[in-house]
Amino acid sequence: MPSHASKTLLIDADGVTVRLGNELAIDRVSLCIHTGEFIGLIGPNGAGKTTLLRALLGLVTPTAGRIERGKATYDYIPQRGATYSGITPLSVLEVAGLGSRGHKPAALQALQQVRMDAFAYNRFNELSGGQKQRVAIAKALAAGADVLILDEPTTGIDEPSQAAFYDILQSLQQQGITIIMVSHEVEAVLKLVTRVICLNRTILYDGPPEHFETDKYLPQLYTAQHRQLHHHHGAPHA
């Protein structure tokens, strides 16, 4: 019996195809996502990963196929998060409070969940990249999100900060938060997630991380270069 058999079905995608102009972005993708899963979505640049996330969120309409979403509060956290610097410098607590609509106890609790409560009164724009991503997650949690969708959340973050960030994601999953994360950090993802989906326009692999064979599913060029890709700050092509 699969580990998610008793869990609630969140997303049911069946034969989803998305064309962006003349380009086939994703082709006949079918998958089910259940509550409490930690899914790593991997694949080369241009594989359609971001398009798939946007389709699952309802931001892109499939050209063919269907997506059914269960009742849940979804939050999408893009690469490097939002800056929230604006004209007025916001404190960390104020940024988290954007999620809780100014409800301070909820914002503080969310900051505790991501281990950023000690920085509550620091200015958000003075934080490191990894800390900003943690506050972006706190804002989502303060808004009641039970599904976090993260698009390359560790881009440009040093390895110790990445490890701390991944540790927080694991603790959130243990609290029942569902996580779907796009990442180029294949080795780190395989140690972290409960399920791997490898996409290259269509699904090449969907299953447990321990059975995923990197050499078989990802081009050798990709695995050799994923660190360089990870540090590429241009517009995402996925």
C-alpha cells in the first residue's frame, strides 16, 4: 500500500498538455498529488517545470486534458521570493503580517515555524537570500497555506543556508504541509523528498527517490552542469 494511500487527494491532473504559442511546453502529463507529500520536480532547463506548476495552480489553462484541485490553500513562492522592499522598508514581522492581514500572533507563530522569530524586528531588505526565502514561506504560512509550491527556492543561496532551509522544509512536511519544489539541486532533492517527478515536457519518472536513476533519466550534460545552472540568474526558461 503506497504511503499516500490514506491521504486526501489534492490535485488530479489527467493528460494535461500546454502549448505556449507554437511551443509544446508540457505534453500529456498525468499525476495525482496527495496531502503531506514532499515532491521534488526536476528536469533540464526548458523541460516545462514552471509551466506545470502554473497549470497546477490554475494560472495557465491546459490546451488539452484536465486538472481537478481539492480544497486547499496554495501559495506559490517564486525564485528568490519577492523583495518587499518598496518605498517603506518593512520589518520581517510586517512582511509575515502581509499573509496574516496584520494579525501579529499569527505572523509571529509563522516566523517561529521557519526559525526567523529572532529577526522579527530586523528590516527585511537587510536579510540574506536564504533568510528572505524563509520569511516568504512564513508569509504563506501566516496566510493559512497548506500547500507550498516552491520554484528554485535555493538559487544563489550558499550551501550552509541551503541545508538549514531544507531542514525547515522537512519539519514543515512533518507538520502536515504539502510541498512541491522545483530544483536543480538533484542530489539534495533525492535525500529530502518523499517523491521525485522528472519532467522533460512529459513525465520520465514518477516515484520514490531511492529508485531514481540520475544517469538514466537526466542527460549527463545536465547532471554535470546543474551547479552552473543553479547559479545562473537569468530569466527562468523552465
